[in-house]
Amino acid sequence: MPNTTNITIRPYLVASNWDTLQSWTAGFCTAAILANAFLLYILIAKIRPWTPFTIYVVLLTIANILNGILQNPASLLIKDALPFPLIRPFCIVHLFLRIPIGLLLPIGHMLICVNRIFAIVTPILYKRYHTKKLAYWISGLLILAAVFITVPGVLMDAQLYRTAMADNRCSMMFASSLMQLWSTVYGALFYNVPVMVITLSYPLFIWKKFCQRKRNVRPTEYNSRSVVSTNKATSTSAVKTRKASGRSFAILTVMTVSVTVCWTPSNVYFWIHSQDFYFFAVVNLLKLLQSAIDPLLFLATMVELRIASAQILLLGRRKA
């Protein structure tokens, strides 16, 4: 669900607790920006050719960087330096940018997981139909959907609350029934559904991997020469398939575990309308932690990224 503050829970956000949370938030945001910027540089400068999977990783990486910038408390320091008449439009623009970018985080994780499952469960259909053009179209349509569903909430927030802000915070307020309905709908579609898809699709992948291990392919023995050539082709194909399956398994495993751990508390928090500050703090920091560790997860599970990062770091040391 979105990183927003309900007006009914403002009393427990005492100054000392809020300042501590802001400090941790700034640290996590900075880590997310630096780590994802390094990963984005690797993807753009070193990884060729791009695949649909690469496109989804780039989408998630860019979203992590922008989310780190907009969620960083330092970005709101600009508001304090503005004249009072400009604070309201600044907050409206800030919310309009922050919310759809926040929505792209679970969407990006879902696209990556579904892409890996599709590639393993139906490899022939995947190679034939899941092209880079289709990946760009899917990414673009989901970005437009995130922007489209953000507009009603930002407009209602601007009309109902932004004209009479008590503390001038750039955070959404959900006092009206319409705002709560909007929050429930877009939270369920763009936060709960991606987490459920990632979590529930993992057993499907495990089942498919188990079936592949049980399968025993034997070449037809026409003559000794055909047997040798068939065995070589089968062996080469099997090795490539096992490597691809192993990489997909590692990516899916770490992605499923991290998303479940980092995003499930957020969904629970907003569905039960908790007013506990420490729960609120953990929820926000876990989502930012996911953005910070995403590049590490990709580096740990993808050999080509590790090789490219090592080349960049070694080249930097030689120049120094």
C-alpha cells in the first residue's frame, strides 16, 4: 500500500519518533539511490543484447532510484524554502510523482517473477511471443495505468485537504469515504495483487522444476554416428537449459522471499488500519530496504552482472 499518513494517526507521530524515522528513511533512500544507480549503469553500459527480462529489471531499477529521491526527506526541504502560496502546488506535484512511482515497485517485481516463470514453464512460447517490443508495451501500459489511477486520489486530496493544511505535510489524508475507497481499490490492484502473484506463482515454478528433473530423455539409436551426434546436441541443450533454469530459480527464490518479507507487513498495516507508530516505521523502512537490496539480489544471482561490475571496479582502480 502507499507510503502515506492518515490524519487519524497523526497524534502518535511525536517529534522525537518522527525525527528518528526520518533519519533512517534518509539513510535507506540514499543507499537505494546509489545501489540502483550503479546497477543501472551496468545494465546500460555493459549488458548486450537486452532481453525482455533486462527491460523489466531496468524499469524496476529506475523506479527504485526515483522512489528513493522522492521518498527522501531531503526532497521535502525544498517545500520549507518556498513561499506559502507555492507549498500547495509543490505538494500536489510531489504526490502526483511519488504515488505512481511507488506503484511501479511491486509491479516491477511482479513482471520479473512472471517473466522468469513464463520462460521456464513454456520456453517455446516465451521465445516466440515474448519479444522486447512486447516488454516495452507491457511496461508502458502499466506505467499509464499507475498514472491513471493516481489522478483521482491526487485531485480529491487537493480539493478536500490541500487548501487547509494544518502542518503543510506533503502526505495524503484519508478522512473521507471516497478517499478510503480509492485507497482500497488502487492498493489492492497495485500492491496486494502483485505480492499475491509473486507468492502464489512460486509453488508453480517449483512443481515445473520437479517435473523437469523427473523427465528422462533418451536419444533414438539409428546408428552409432547419429547416436554420438544426438548425444552431443542433447547434452549441450541440457546444460544450457539447466543453467537457465538454475538462474531463474535463484532469481525467483530471492525475489519471492524479499518481496514477501518486505511488502506483506505493509499490506497488513493498511488493511487493519493500525495506529502503532513502530509498526508504521517498520512498514516504511522495509519497503525502502527492498529498493536498497534489489541490486544486491540481482548481482548475487546473475553471473553477467557480477562480471560486468567486477570489470567496472577493476578499471576504476587501474585509473586511480
